[in-house]
Amino acid sequence: MKNRGRLVEILSKAETGPIIDEKDFEAILITSTIKGLIDKYELKFDRKTIVPSDDDLTDRIFQAGLEFAVEVGMFCQDTHRRITWTEEEYLQGLNSCPGEMVLGTGNDTVTINARTPESPIPPTFVGGPFGVPVPEDMFVPIMLSYAQEPLIDIIENPTIESVYGHPVKAASPWEVLGGWREAELSFETINRAGRPGMPIGCIETSPTALAQISAASWGGVRPSDWHHVSAPSEFKTNYDLLSKVAHITRIGAHMEAYLNIIYGGFLGGAEGVAIGLAAGLIVVNQNYMGTTISVSSAHPFLHSDATPDSLWAQSLAFQAVSRHSKMLTASLCKPAAGPGTKTLLHECAAFVISGVASGLTVPQASMTATGTNSCHCSGLESRFSAEVAHAAAGMSREQADDIVKKLLAIYEDDLEKGPIGQPFQEVYSMKTLQPTPEWLGIYEDVKNELVEMGVAL
């Protein structure tokens, strides 16, 4: 991959860059920079528009994100130094992004193509329970509910709560075993589903680099799978994460590199988050060199990234970067609601429609019910989200804005209630691994609502 040629330079910069205290990096550098850019580019969130279609605004967000990337960079927690690059170097990094990539093997390969706002190119869809905790014996049944869905191109894993009856302890041999057990159960899932070459999101059970590196060695997850490296909020990394980057780079594997911005934190509200998300795509691409680069926002109280301000900020960031590069952008839907509720499907629909119309390449759904409630996940919400994602390809931003506002009017007031719904075994039959009539009925009702709003399902 031609975008992977700067690994040694990245590691060197982590040890030679400007020294700064971590608190000063967050509370002074990030905060002062973001405030100045909001004023400079005259940014103001107006909830009359959720999915903007103003290209001038979008371009201002891109320039603000680029300036933020140059000024702030990325903080290495182990060396207390900033990894910094010039504007020209960041632009070179964007120019070397892969605009097309093939994941998986055999008949199960999937080609990811870069998209722009309102592009008719279908997005590549990732479905799965995205880190939701599950008991070891529930892993395969839950994952089969996703793997059996033909519109899911890449499958994402939950986090197993224990391995062989023992808790998965970070930085211990149990973490190594947890990573291997996740790989084994993932292969069992895709083989039973008849999709042995399907790309797997890995490794969710990897609190340190141990599980990721171990389970990606001989006999484990494959280079054709989708290996994960995160960037802690806000704009940080460390030796452990850079070790994952180095390993994934040297084995020539695909990487999902991601950053989660905290709404209301050091970046402030919607305007700062929009700049931060655009900058996050630029910075993470430069320092991790991922196949796909994912950003999303986290609301500290509502636990949803389908709030009006988050949707606005995310839409602008996807538009900004997709208009100025061929980056394979990705983003994870994190609904507050859970299986068996209409709210979950409404949140997923708003997130997917706003993102796809804004040029998002790889929508991911979903980390359901805040991602912390055991077994609160099911394949049906991913089937629904994938159907909506395909229907939204080619949709104008104006139409997307109209639909998303109608959806917000239905579900926004429910977010504070935290409707986590029901666990998998109450919304799916454990014998047939099919949705219960009640859950399927809710799915059909919401699909009909969307059809009435103009979504071509």
C-alpha cells in the first residue's frame, strides 16, 4: 500500500517532536486553537439545517481542520511529545490515500470505493455488535444473526466477557487467549454462514497491543481482514497503539484507524466538533496510514451520535474531506436505544442517511444501547441500516436534510430516556436465529415510515 511508506518517520517524530504537558495539550493548545478557528471561519450551528449543502461552508471546515492539524498534531503519551507535520505533508498524505481497496478473500471479497457528497456509488456496509459485551457461548449465535445478512459486507465483532471461564485481563496471558478465542469464534461464524472469506473486524478483545498482535500471527486473523487501531480522545496516541500500527503495516494488513471526538469536551460544541472530526480524519490518516479512516462523536449524557448537533458536525466533516481527497472515510453509529425499539431504528436511519448523502464511504452499524449492555444487539438493526444506506446512495443533501429532520422530530425526545430495549435472546429465536414476530413488526413499521418520507426502500 503506497500510503504506508512513512512508518519510521512517524515513530521518529513521536520521539523528537515538541515537548508538551498532556494537560497543556488538551486544555490550552486544543482549546485555544479551536476557539480561534471557529471565529476565523465564522462557524455557527443552526439546527434549521442538519445536513448542510453549502459547499463554501464545507470548504471552510476543511481548511479549518487542516489548520488545526498543523497547529495541534498528535500527542504521544509515552514521550510527551507532539507528532507534527506541515500543511504540505498533510496534503501529500491525503493525496496518497487509497481511493479503492479490496478486503476479504475468494467469493467474499468486497471492494470499497471512495465516495463524494450525493454520490450514487453504493457505500460499503459494516454490520455487527461493535464491542458490545457478550458471554463466550453467545458469540456465535449473535454473530450469525449478522453474517446471514447479504447486505453486510464486513462483519464486526462483540467483546467476549470471558475466555474459558476466566476474565480477560489487560496486558496478561488472558488477553492473548481472549484475542485468539475471538478469532476462532469469528472463523466459526463466517464458515457456518457460508462466507469463509468475509472480512472480519478484529480484534475487539484487545485492550493493549498483545491480543491484536498475537491473534494476527500465523493461523489467526488474516491480512485481508479489517484490523483496528484507535486514537484516544482527543488527538492522542501511545507506544502501545503505535505498536499495533507497526505490526499491521509490516504484515501488509488492512487497517481501520479511528478517533472518537467527545462532544462538549475540549473541542466544545457542534462547531468545534465539526472542525475536530475533519482534522481527525487528516491527522489519523497521516499518523496511522489506515485503509479506512473513521471518526465519530460521543455525547457524554445522551450516549448517541444521532443528536442534531452531532449529525451536523459529522455531515460537514465527511463532506469536507471527501470533497478534497479520495479517503475511504468510515463512521460508527452509536445509538442510545437498543433492540426491540423504534428509537434504535430511527437513530440508525438518521445517522446513515446524513452520512451517506454527505459522502461517507463506510457506514458502520451499530454499537447498540450505548455499547455497554450485555447482549443488547441483533442482526436486524444492521440489516435495516444497510438497506437504508443503499437507498440513500445518490440522495441529495437537501432531501437527506428534510428526512433527517422528520426523523429527529420522532425520536429526539426519547434519547434522554435511554430505551436500551431487550437483549438478543428476547428479540431473536435461539433455535432459528431469526427475529421474533414483534421485532420484525417494528422493523416493518419503521421501513414504511421511511418510505412515506421518500426513502426508496
